[in-house]
Amino acid sequence: MAYKISDECISCGACSGECPTESISEGAQHYEINPDTCIDCGACADVCPTGSITPGE
């Protein structure tokens, strides 16, 4: 299951640079993760300053 970014995201972009599959892009309100290419590595969650990236359910 792909990671998800909640509305707590402040759009700092820290996660985007850490994603090895380039699955994170800037969305309309905050960054978003493409679930089709996310490999569940958690690299993005490790660098998120707000803790808004969590494993999907």
C-alpha cells in the first residue's frame, strides 16, 4: 500500500527530493504521492518536518 500525504503538508518539498521513484509531485493544495509508482520505502516520511506522510491503509 502506498504512502499518503495528509492535509498537514506545508508543501516544503523535502519529500519530493528523497523519493527514489519520483512518485511525489506538487498538487493543488499540497504534495501528493502517486500510488502506482510508490514502492513503500518510507524515505519521504523520514524527512517530512510535519509528520504528514504515513503508510496508506
